Amino acid sequence: MIELVLAAALMAQDSVIVATQRISRDELEALRPDFTNGLPLCDQLEADQTHQDCALLTEGYGFILTFEFSPLDDRREMIDATVRHADGPLAQTMSYATESFFYPSLNDLNGDGMEELLVPLETGNINTTYSLAVGTEYGFEWTSYELNGYGIDPVGDGVFMAAARDSAISRYIEFYRLDGLELDNIATVFLTYETVEDVDEGPDCSLVDGGEAEGEAYYCGLALNP
């Protein structure tokens, strides 16, 4: 891993300890121009070496996040994030250093109706390391957890998976359970085409760590049919 980067995330936080009210996506979209000065949505921008300032909207509880990018050195940028309640008050601010060309994103990883914030810290040939902040009704709870892979996707029952490339023909799938602020790595499977004669049959899958309760077939099924 490239040396990191001021910290997994440098975070300065101002909190208004007031839970926001639930609000629809359409209502948030209508409010967005007032708080973002017309910034584009991060998830509508193409990945690039130089970032544009952008915004994100949460589902369910209404938060509007804005991200400002500024050069840090010859290979890194600083991301200054501001989180506001939909009705205007500041919820918190956060700062991160990044060497990745991807943008921050939101994803409800545990299925509780509140999206988590994933901020890319660095990207290698394929895999990206993300800082995870857990979504709450008050904002985002920063954690020291980092996730690595080219795809991070929920699979249900509070479980999500992170797929990471190991080689041109192999990859690891890590399964995590996010319960409140607790993150547990519950299983790891390995997928490879090295032992497959016909690639149309798909990769071989084996359970390499954890997962004793549900077993190999269960986790391989999730990995092969997300």
C-alpha cells in the first residue's frame, strides 16, 4: 500500500446533536441548489485524476454532503466534506487525503435505511482503499475501518461484500457484517480460473476463512450470484 496519506482520514467534526427528519429524494433534490451552489452530483461525474467539487444526497434521513477538492502535494488531494441537514443546519465537517481518482459515494451496506459514506483514499492497478463512515440519523460516524476492493456491495441481512482482485484470473471476496459501529469480517472466499478448463463454466470457488456456520456453498453462491 502506498504510504498513507495524512491518516486513514483526517477528521475535524462539528456536530449539531439533532436528528434530522426523514425526507424524500425528490424533496432533497429540490433543496440541493440552495446548499450546493449548483454543484454536480458526485455519482454523475466520471473518475479522473483531477476532481470537481461535487455533492451527494442521502436517502431516508435528509443530509446534503458537499465535497471540495484542493491539491495537497504532487500526487494527493485534500477532500473537505461538509454535511448539512436538509433544512440547513451544519451537522459536521470531515477532511480526508486521497490519491484516488474516484469520488466519494453512499451505499446502505447494512440495510438499516441509512447510507454509509465511502471515501476513496488510494487506488492501485485495480483495487481501491476506502475509508468507512457509518450513517446515522445524526450524520456520519467516522470509523478507523478501511475496505479494499474494486466493488463493495450489500448482500442482505446486514452483510456486505468487498471484491478485490488478486491476479488477472483470481480474486478474493471478503464478507462483512456491519452492526451499529461494529464491523466483523465473517468470511472470505477465493475465486480463480486457474483450475478451470472451460472459462464459460465460471471460476472455482473455495472458502478460505470463516463462514463455518453457513458454509462454503452459501458464501460461494453469494460471490458468484450477487
